Amino acid sequence: MDKTNSTTAPTAATRNPWWWVPTLYFAEGVPYFVVNNISVMMFTKMGVPNGDMSFFTTLLYFPWFLKGLWSPIVDVVKTKRWWIVAMQILMTAMMILLTLTLPHPAPDTIAGGQTSISIFTVTLVLFIIAAFASATHDIAADGYYMLAHSTKSQAAFIGIRSVFYRVASIFGQGVLVLIAGLLEKQTGDIPLAWQLTLGASAAIFFVITLYHTFLLPRPDSDKPRIEGEKVTLSTGAKEFISSFVTFVKKPGVLLAIAFMLLYRLPEGFLIKLCMPFLVHPVTEGGLGLDTDTVGLVYGTFGVLALTVGGILGGIYASRVGLKASLWVMAACMTLPCLTFVYLAIVQPSNVWIISIAVAIEQFGYGFGFTAYMLYMMYFSEGEFKTSHYAICTAFMALSMMLPGFVAGYIQEAIGYVNFFWMVMACCVATLLVTYFVDRKIDPDYGKK
């Protein structure tokens, strides 16, 4: 068990949260974006067809969908600090192995856009191990956050943890892609550029892991919840089954599940093809941007717009409540998708026009996603609030996975213009579930 005498190790009382909250939530975000976003861009630049790229990178999302199954194990085995450090060591090892084993397809194969996904078998296996480690790290980090400082301090640092998770998003979707793009131009070797980029990620994550190994506090309250008792596999299973049974018995559960699966349907299709669309040649229906430009456009301007949209969405919802804000937010989730229809039809070369269009879509998504999060909290209210919310997040993950499996194959069959029109057609599903859910929501929920 991860215990150290308080006279020789830092404790929650002596370690200011500024020393560890920013780095912990940066470390929570980086592997997620490396696995789910860098992999998309990397496989696209390596010449893997959209269908295979979309399907296999969507498989990498499974651990975040399934993490509720083993979250009780994290709660009853070892300490949260132990899980955090152990998972960071594992993720660092996976990043190093990814760097060392990344395949180098021939330039002609890459240029033809027909690189077989089979040559990346080892890469995908390492990504999935990193994904399971990252999902487990999420469970431990969120639990540790509630144990390692006071309730008052937790509230004060909620914004800080969100900011540094967003910093990780900019780093993962912006800085790393920008670095890869610059290296592509300098070396003229796409596989080498991504290999060096993964190596840089591994080096940075190694430093963070080393830092946390020695400087994360060891709060007295961080101990296994069933300390001293024999832990079996049935311990976590019983808790999960109990929470799931009470979840499916909640009034309106089928409508709630439909809402959680369909509200984000347009974005579920769009998110897998955004980056490929930006980098694919104009002759193939894309915009033909360089990799480093995409890092700037999508990973910086796009993420900043997403963040601002989320902040303003939270402010708006807190003033008028979930019910009054739902239709406005549903419109913001759907209408900005038209920007990609415009980009696909016009295929502008002006980077500023492209940046504005991407920013509009990401702002709308950030603003509209607030209603989705609020609804999950609303539906989770009750005796089993924490476990029911965890189940809701599983459906949230599934809402991204189901369209992701087929998005690439559909795009290959109908082209980018028709694909983005299809995304707009999916907005009908968002508006339909919004209509039915709106009738069931307490008008006062979510208001300050």
C-alpha cells in the first residue's frame, strides 16, 4: 500500500495545490489527445484511407466507454496516488515504444493514400494499452483531487484544473501537430517527423511522471475504501450492477439514453473527418493545408473558440437554467456545421477564412455541449448520483464511437461535400430528441 511516514513525505496540508493541480490535469489531457487526435492526424498523413483510419482510431476510444466497469477496482485496490503514478509510468513506456516501433511506409505508398492499416498493428496495440492506462488515470486523478485538499480548496481550483486540461488540448491538437508539420518540411520524411513528435511527447511525459513520483502529496485520506478486507473481482462487480439496475429503473431512462446518443450525432460524424478534410489535397475534395497550418488552425484557434464557447455556455445556462437554454444550445450544436459544407463546396485557400469557419463551428459546439453536460447531471440526480453520472458518461462516449466507426467509409463512398450535407441531415436527430426532452425538464434546474 502506498503509505509513507508524514514526517518524511509531503502531505496535502503542506503541499500547495498550485504545485500539483496544473500538472496533474495537464497529464490527464495529453494522453487522451495523443491517442484520440494525434492518431487521426498521423494515420491520415501516413496515407491510411479515411475508412480504416476512422474505424480503427474509434476503437481506441473504447477504454473511456468501458472505464465505469473497473472504476470500483481503482476505488478499493491501492491508493489513488499509486494508480496515478503507476499509470503515468505505463503511459510513458507506451509513448517510448510508439516512438521506437512506428512503421515507415514508402513515400509512394503514402502519396497514393493506400497505406494498409495492417502495418500499424503494433502501433494500434500500444495505443490501446495507453488508452486503458489513460482512462484509469482519469478515474484515479478525479478521485485524488477530492481527497488531496479541502472542499473549499477543491472549489477554488475547479477552474484551474479545467484551464490546464484545455492547455493539454492545445498542446496535443495544436503544438504537437505544428511540430510534426514543421519537421515534415525540414526532413521531407513524414514517418520520421511523426516519430520525432511522439519522441518529444514521451520526453515531456517522462518529466511530468518523474515530477509526480516525488512531489504529489500523500494525503492521509487517500487509502483503499475497503482497507483491511479481502478484495475480490465480485466487489466491484456488485457495486456496478447495483448502480446500473437503479439507473435503468429511473423514469424516462429510454428517452434519456436516446438524447445522450443522438444530441451529438452531427459532431460524432464531423469530428473524425475534420483534420483529414483540412489536409487532403484539393483534387480529393480537401483543403490541402500543410500539417503545421492545421496545428495552428484547428489545434489553436479551434480549441480556443471551443473553450470560449464552453465558458459562455456555462454562464448563459446558469442564468436562465437548462430548460430555457436547451433550444438555443441545440441550435448552436447544429447550425455551425454548415461552415464545413461551405468549406467543402468553395474550398478556399485563404487560411483566415478557414480559421474563422473552424472557429465558428468549434464555438457552437462548445456552447451547445453545455446543455448536454447539464442534462446528464440533471438525469443523474438522486441517491446514486455519482455512479449514475458515470454511466451517463459511458453513453456519452458511445455517442462518439458509433458514428466514428462508419464516418470514414461513408465519406469515401460519397465525397466530402455530400458527407457534410449528410452531417447537416443528422441535425434533425438532435432537434428531435431536444423536443421530447425539453418537455420533461424542471424549469428551475440549473439556475443560480
